[in-house]
Amino acid sequence: MAVNNVATGTVLRMQFQTGVDANGDPVYRSKNLYNVKPQATDQDLFDVANALAQLQNYTLAAIMRIDSARLEEVVG
């Protein structure tokens, strides 16, 4: 039985450091952009995240790409 991986969507997650807690450990918050084309390149997502980070009040700590896919059985 063969299975195909069919891309269904991509999320661009930007993680910002919003401060520190009582112990001095960093506190993070995330912003997600949904409905990103799965065909978007990693470089394009990186560039967009950095451009959007310039509009934020907090420091950009991480950029993540989250891909999802549907698995389909190949028939025939």
C-alpha cells in the first residue's frame, strides 16, 4: 500500500520575548500567520517575519514554519 503526502497548509509562527519573569527567565509570546501558501520558500517566510518584526514592540526570538499535510492512500 502506497501513501501520498498532500500539503494542506503552512503556518508562520513568530516568537517574541516580551520580558522576564521573577526568576529572570525570558517570557515568550507567539504570533501566528495562517493560510500561508505551502509553496512559499523558507527564505520568503524568513524575510516576511523579519519585516513584520520591525513593526513590533518586542524582540523577535524565533521564526518557525509549521507545515501540515493529509496522507492519502494511493489506489490502483
